[in-house]
Amino acid sequence: MELRAIQEKPSYLMECLIFNVNDTTLNSGTWSRDFGVTLRELWQGLANEEVWRSWLEPNRLKWAFVGTKNWSVADAMDVVKGAWNLLEYS
């Protein structure tokens, strides 16, 4: 189920998510630790409308979740949760 939740979403959604992660989050230690911290940061941001409304697409020209999109915040949460479960973080 987790892999399907990820595969069914647009890859650009995933790019948008990673683009909005703080640079310091991506330097927290090992690759595995960085990815876990990244998923936690994304989950917390997606749970807070004030945060996700401020996120941009990588082109810096459009909001990532405001306006007409091929994805939703719920889709993004599915991707983050799917990745978390697929990689068996606890």
C-alpha cells in the first residue's frame, strides 16, 4: 500500500515537498537520519495550514498548495506517510 501511495502521485509533488525542507534539516547526520528528519518536518508542515500555504514550487513562481493543482495536501501527506512506512521508521 505504501509504495502505491507514492507511485500514484505526481513526481513534481515530491520535488515540491523536498524543495520546501529547510537546508539544515538535510544536514542532520547520516542519509537515513536526514531522510527521517525530513519526513517529520514535512509531516509537521503539512499539518499546519499556515506553513503549507507559504510553500513554493521549485520554480519560485507558484504556491505549492494554493490554487488549482494536480495534487492536494492530503496527497502530500499520503506520500510522506507512505515513505515513512515503506522505510520502516518508528
